[in-house]
Amino acid sequence: MTMTAGLEPDLTQGDFNRSYRYGDTRNIGLSKQALQSRGLQGRNGTHFYNNGSYALLGALLEALTETDNVATCASRVFPDGTGETAKFDDDWIGLAAFGGWSASAEDYLSFVMSAYDPAGDIAPNLLRLPNYRNPERGWYYGVGTYFRLRSPHNIFWHFGALCGTRAPDQGSYFAYYDNGYAVSVNFNACSREPLGIALDGVLWEAAH
């Protein structure tokens, strides 16, 4: 998913409470919502991160596998060796295509270092896989994360959070740096973007 399909704005924002303790994935409903005319205000080819794009991917995955994307992804996204805490949070099963994973910071870090290992399946093939390059800032979006091309190690990073819901705020952040260090942070308070940028800067300095 490159987030360049013109799906904008993200109609899932402000709608999370409808998915809390829903009991099943909401991929079909959220996909239909994303494809409403009011959700197609973006320009094709321009990057805009949208949870609705992942809902569409989740609906496609469920149709192709004839199961739900929770069962399909559980053994693929967090295979054996990435820890016992990695699972879907049952309260957030409705957002399974783009939110609701639960894992300790240590197990999330294990996943990051496995998924984006320089010798793995993804990192050496980044530009062969679907991706979008920001022409002004030089970062890419693809394979479920942001990245920059660097040597000897590409840089990967991503924030994610569920905020302002009936459940406690919760989120996570990871970065995998060009020098081989990686960090993962879990948090239970949501903040505005400047604080996230500050966190990113502090961790970068510490790792380098």
C-alpha cells in the first residue's frame, strides 16, 4: 500500500469508538466508508496516509483467504520467535486491518528487527515492492512503513496510536537506524505531532 490512491480525508478518524469491542473485523464497512464520495477528495498520485486504505487491503485479504485477516496475519506478521505477547487485542478486532495489535516493546522490537533485517526478504527489495517517494523530502512509504535509503542499513520508522476513545490511549513507535540500532517505544498517552518529532530526535541522537 503506497497511500497514493486519492483516498482523503481519513474517514476512520473520530470513528474508533464504533469499533471498540465490536466482536468482528469491520473491513467491509470501513472500505465502503472510505470509498464514499466525501472520502475521495484527494489527488491520485499524492501521498496521504489513510487507515481506510488498509481496511480495503484487509477486505481483499479476507476474500482471497476465505478467513478473517486476524487468523491470516497472526502467523505471518508475528511468526514463531518474535515473542509470546504479540497478538490482536480482542477489544479492537474491528480495526484489525490497521490497528489493534498488542505486543510488549521487546516483542515489537523483535518483529521490527526480523521484518526489516538487511538480509531478509523486504529490505534488499524495497524498490521492487510497491512504494512512493516523496520528491521534496526524499523519504519513501511502502511495505507498511516509512523508510529512507541508506548504507549500510536503510532507515525504517513508524508511529501508531489509538487515541480519544472509550479505552485508554495507547500507541507505539519504532525506528530501525542506518547503524543497525533499533528502538521500540510503547506509550499510554497521546500527544500532538511536535512531541513525537521530539521523541524521534532524542532517540536518533542516543542511537548515534
